[in-house]
Amino acid sequence: MKVAIQGEPGSFSEQAALNLLPQARIDCCPSFREVFAHLADRVVDRALIPIENTLAGSVTENYDLLREQNAFILAETQLRIEHNLIIHPESSPKQIRRVLSHPVALQQCRTFLRKHPDWEVVPFYDTAGSVKAIMANGWKDAAGIASRRAADVYHARILQEGIEDNKKNYTRFFLLGRTETRSKQADKVSLALTVRNQPGALFKCLSVFALRDLNLTRIESRPVPGRPWEYCFYIDFMGNPQQAPTRNALRHLEEITDSVKILGVYPSAQSEESRRSGKGESKKRANPKLDVSNFFD
């Protein structure tokens, strides 16, 4: 199976893809739009995209692409993001004059970087890409901020581990397919909806879930292109359309909204830390063993 990601080999996206599908071949793309294009054009079998980070928030471009493109969420996974200061093996701490990484990674390591005011902070297109550039160009005066996997892939040296400001740093990823496939273990639904421009419209939509005791885990609003001051709402909630409460909620939404698009019905995932802290039956219910057979056409 071939999986498209945005980023270089050694990126967090590659690590998340291999966590879900260890035998996958990875197709590295320069942009998220190209990831979706490769999926649509059958260059790859699946795509994996980040959708939100616990510190940086939503990846808004991917929300827009999910609504725009014909791609469906098959699964989600959560990856603990640990940033490392990585240098050329022949370099030393005293030689560092600049630090390169993706702007989001740099933002997540501000406390560490403030301790080194003499270093120039240089935004780069990709975390793993910064390490790749350091090794390809033989830069001894530069350090990258990236994953442990990036250091391994490019044979670089980790100078300091875990330099992120907050250890509870997780990114949630979606595994996408071209056709809607619903796992037998699905217990979560993602959808996009637009509401009518009238008083209480959003309240009525949310009451659809409250009246049926369906737990909303996320709501996000994005502008609707070409329709100033109108918004699309992205909603995640716990449920399965095979069950009456979820099925009735979706039918009710279609009656009171301008549009509803189901983005995916899939098994929920929790962070590694949440899994460790889970207990008893709730742990078992929230973290079923993922059935990857549904990831294949």
C-alpha cells in the first residue's frame, strides 16, 4: 500500500503513517493539496494528513480540502510530538549560529530558544527538511528541530532531546481514502455543515446532538468561499450511523441545515498518555484494536 504525506522522509507525518500502516510505502509531497491530488489521481492508495495539534490548533487548510475534495476519513491516529535539537555529526554546540525548522515547531520550542538569544531562528518548510538540508549542505553552524526519526534517516546527531515547551504535545492525523469505508469498530463521525442565516440556526443544530446524548468532541468554523460572512462548521461526535440515535441525528440535521457532508465514520483514537491513564471498561471501549483490513480497497 502506498500512502501520500506532506513533508520529507523523517517527518512526523511519515512516522504517523507508519504507526498506522507499518508496511506502507510513503509518497512525500510538498503541499497538502498535492497529497489530495495524488489520492484522487490514484498515484497512491491512501493519504495521511494532520488535522489539529494540541498546542498550535487546527490545520485549517486541511479542513477546507476535506470539504472541497472527494476524500473520506477511514481512521485517525494521535502522535506524541517530541522535538529534538539536531546537528551535523561533525559539529559542536559552540559552532551553532542558526536554528532551522518549520514555523510551528519553532513556536513550540520558544522557551528553549529564548535561552540562546545569540542563535538566529530561521523558519523552514519542514522539520525533517531542515535536517536534510543541514546534512546535504554540510552546515556545521546550523541546527534543526525535528523528530528522532529525522536524525536517523539523515544520519545526523541529536544534541538535545525533548526541547518542546509542553510535553503534552500531540497531533491528530486522518487516514484518507477515495471511497467511504466504514469500519465495524467505527464509533466517531466527522461532518461539515452549513446553516441557514437565521436566529438560533447553530443552536438548533447542536441541540440535535444534545437531545440524543451524543457527545461532541470538536467544532470548528471556517469561512465559505465566495459567500462573505457565512461559515461552514466542522463537527466531530461520538456515534455510529448503524445506531438509531446517530442515524436520527443525521436525518434531523439534513432537515434543518443548508448542507451536510459526512467526512468519515471511523474508530476513535486517544493519545498514548490517555491510553496509559485509561481504566477498566471505558479504556476498552475507547481504544478498540484497529481493524486495518478496512483500509484496503
